[in-house]
Amino acid sequence: MTQSRLAVTGTPGTGKTTATEHADTSVTHLNDIIHESEAEFTTTRDEERDSLVVDLEAVSTWLGDWDGIIESHLAHYFDVDGVVVLRCHPEELECRLRESNESAASIKENLESEALDLILSEAVHHHGKEHVWEIDTTNRSPDEVADEIMAIYNGDRSPRVGIIDFTPAL
């Protein structure tokens, strides 16, 4: 079954933006939208984390009636037909986050989140495991990940969760 409204989510650094830039369909990069209209889509700044607190209801209203793919570490919070959770081994994720000049605190928080399946758990909680797919991006090119996302979007893959375990990396 085609997923006309697909969320691509995951811990920062797992490759969401890079992979979806290679996807063969319309993609809305929510983080870009939020940062472009910060006053409209955020409620405050979390000084401790140095991050914006997003007004999910305002973003949902802005999305309106849409089709395609939405991409963000927050994408699984929206009304979608399916959720792709991109995963990355914490050792590789740490390298990616360091290359992005993330703070030490942010890197630590994101590595723990990834190792503990936090975003996957949230996606399953909000949408049910029959609507969630995991993709390990650790040793895959953006084109390979995009091809897998498009196969899911086109209904050519069955949902699958619980296939990736990074807890030994803790």
C-alpha cells in the first residue's frame, strides 16, 4: 500500500536530510521551515539545550492537507500514513555530529537517544509498529537509503521494527 504521507525521522545525524534530498518525490524539510519562520513555529528557546521549542500544532496547521514526505527529527509527531526511522551506529553517529560541530552535551544526548531507540519507541507509540520501518544508515550511501525510503513510500516494503540494536554501544 502506498504511503501518501510519509514521515522520515531519526536522531540528528542519522542522514534524514541527506537521504531525502535524493528521494524521487516531494519532500518537506520541516527544520528548514521552522527556522525560516521561527517566530511562527516556536514557543521559546531551551537555553540548556540551546534549541528551539517547536509549536507542533502550528506546524501541523501550516502543513494542512499535504502529500509526500516530511523530514525532521520531529516528523513522527504528525499525522502520517507511515514512519521511516533512520538509525545509525553510535560510533559513526558521533563522528557525524562532531563534523557538524555539535556541542559535547548535544552529542552525548543524541548518542544516548540513538542507543536507547528513543525516536523508534516514540514512532511506534504514536503510529503502531504496523506503520513503522527502520533503516540502518551506518554503512549505506544516501542513494541507497533514498531508494529504500522510496520503496516504502511506494508500498513495496512491509513494516519492520526491532531489527536494529545499538544498546551494546552504550
